[in-house]
Amino acid sequence: MTQTVVGIGTRKGLWLARSEDRRTWSIEGPQLLMREVPSLAFDTREGRQRLLVGMRSEHWGPTVMASDDLGQTWDETPEGAIRFPEDTGAALARVWQLVPDPHDAEVVWAGSEPQALWRSADRGRTFEMVRGLWDHPHREQWGEGAGGGAIHTILPDPQSADSMLVAMSTGGVYRSQDAGRSWTASNKGIKASFFPDPWPEFGQCVHKVARDPQTPARLYAQNHHGVYRSDDNGETWTSIADGLPTDFGFTVQTHPHEADTVWLVPVKADGERIPPGATLQVQRSTDAGATWQTMTTGLPHPSYTCVLRDAACVDDQGGLYFGTRNGEVYVSTDNGESFTVVAQQLPDVLCVRAAVLP
Amino acid sequence: MSVAVRVILPGVLREFADGATELAVDLPPESCLVRDVLDAATSDRPLLGARVRDETGALRRHVNVFVDGRDVRFGEGQETPVAPGAVVHILPSVSGG
């Protein structure tokens, strides 16, 4: 019998939800109470059950912590898992993303605020800053979104260890084809509505990018107004927002096994960060964004909450999860046709990740 | 001749100092600024040090350090002199929600 474990990172700590059938859930927590958990990752490579958490105390600062027993005990790297090199003059503000590498089971990637990409070769114990991106001549012109300036999306290419995409707010999409040594802005077709020239080379506020596992060169981007698809691994982007109730939102998710299935959680607008029509909903496309269906079964109405960029995920079996800023977590096990509650009455949910474990 | 200083830790930081409620620091008189006191108190306790100052050496925004009851932010920051027998408090500020 397998069990599904959902890690729920919130403004005030970490909760874990466990289930054997994804219908009834037991909730464990809080752990890391009064510490913000904006990023987490389950590392299940080579049979591990390692949980990595990017946490931040309002008083005592940010770091990465690791647990090899699903949160019973935690390890913190004494010298600091992520430390900006002295010559940068920068200090870690928040760890926004943790991603196990698909090619090397020892490697973990991290994205931080301020905007930097980090590589760990020891399963997340210590990270080294990727100089190629930090030294990019665009860096001085990267800005800050409402949540801060951060690399929030890291997509290693499952077909090539040399290929990687990152996204940041603001700055947009950057890609490397040489294992991180050099990076190129890759925002052709993505609009930046907040600039006098709305089609700049970089500076876009891309909120999240997801890769289609069945067609790895196909990517989806939820932008700060705008929803896009790329069919050439991020080289160019085309709008797929027609048919959506709004083109604003933070998260985008793809089905692990069914090609061309993508989910969004729409937000009414930049200036009105509530669900469209006050109905919490998921927008689903099964044809790579050509058409969209509104999925609301099991979701509340009226609702005035919001779903943040990392507060959604899929599990290996196609379960779709998302958490809200008013502390609710939902799951769908039928591709979004209906949703049930995983957890309620938590602090505002910042990140959600799920793993199916033996 | 050295300068003896007491460093008082808040409860939440004591786990990073083997449970100690305070640390005794001895410094040479020519190097007795708040920065030196913090360096000495945390040099063998990196997890404690990382909670008080970031990797640039700056005091974390919501950590307050008092020397004999005076907040060093209203003095000379980490350059504030520390006199023999001084009591240095490290305390979290009132913040959050």
C-alpha cells in the first residue's frame, strides 16, 4: 500500500497531510512553527524519503533544512546551506524554490531572493551559487515583484543535463544550454504590460512556468497578465489566454502522464486578487491551451482568496493539489473534475508539494 | 588584561548555545566593540551566529542588541564600544503577525 504525503508550507510553519486513498487525510503539524515555509521539495530519488524545506524566521533569518524521516527530526547545515559569496555583498532573504535534479541524484537546485540560482552536489546540505547567472549583465535591471525579486521557477531539462530554464519576478525567463555557464533571456512573445515598450527582451513578470512531461519541449507560462505556451523549449512563446475568464494568476501545473493537459488557478486581475466571479476555480485545458474548461465542483463560492505560485502541485499519479491564502488545501484525483478538502484552518499557504511513497 | 562581558541570550536561541542562558566573553581591551563581542560569542556557534547576523555581517533586521540597556541601533551599531563588565542582551524585536 502506498501513501501520499502532502507538504504544506505556510506563513507560520509546515504541516504534512497523509493519505492512503487521497480521500481521507491525517494532518501532522505544525512543524517549524512561526517560521515561514515558502519552498519545499520531496527528494524520492534512489528510494530516499528526504524532505527539504526553505524556511525563514522573521527574526532569525532564512535557511534550508532537511529531514530524512519526514519531519520527525531536522538537520540544519551549521555553516549555512546557502550563503552569498562575500564579494557579492548580498545576503539571502528567502529560498523560493527547491528542485531535485533529474539527471544526478545528488544534485538539488535552489532559487533565491535576491535573484540567484544555486546548485547543491550533496543533496541540499550546501549550495554553490551559479556564477553564470549572477554575473549576467541584465542583473542590475532585474526588478522586484510584490513578493520580492526572486528566482521562483527552476526547470531542468529532462532530456539534457546541459539545458535549464529559470524564471524570475521580475526579469522573466532565462535559459542555459551549457550547464549554467551562460544564460540568455528568453521572453519572445511574453508581454510586459507595465513597461512603455511592452515587448522588452527581459523584465517580464513571469509568475510560473511548467513543463509538459510527455512533451518536454512544451512549456506553459502564467504571466503577470498573460498565459503562454512554448513549443520550442522556451525559445518563443504564444498566447493561449483566449477562452480564459482572466489572464492573471500565479500558478500553472501540467499532468504528469497526459500530454497537453494543463491547469491554471485564475485570479481576477492584478489590482483585484480574488477569484473571477468570486468563485474559486481551476481552468483546465486538455488540448495545450486551445480551449479551456472551468472546474468548480467542490470549491467554495463566494470566495475571495488567492492561490500563490508555488501553492499548487501534482503528484506522480496525476493528483492535483492547491492551497489558498486562507489556509485551505484541496485535491482533485479526477483531473480537476471535482475537488475535496485536504486541510483547513491553516495559516496562508505558500507552497504545496506531494509525493507518493511506499 | 582582558575585558569580561556577559552576553544574555533569549530563550529561543539557547538551543544553539548548548542551553546556556548567557555566555561569558573575554576580549582584549583594544578590540571591544559590539562586533567583537558578537564575533567571540558566535565563533564556535555558527547556528547562533547566523540567527543574529546575515552573511554580510549585518545585524538581522528584527534582532536587537542592547549594551547595558541601550539599543545599539541608536548608538553606533556594531561599532558601539562595550565597557568592562557590560551586559549585552540579544533579543528579538516585536514584529510579525
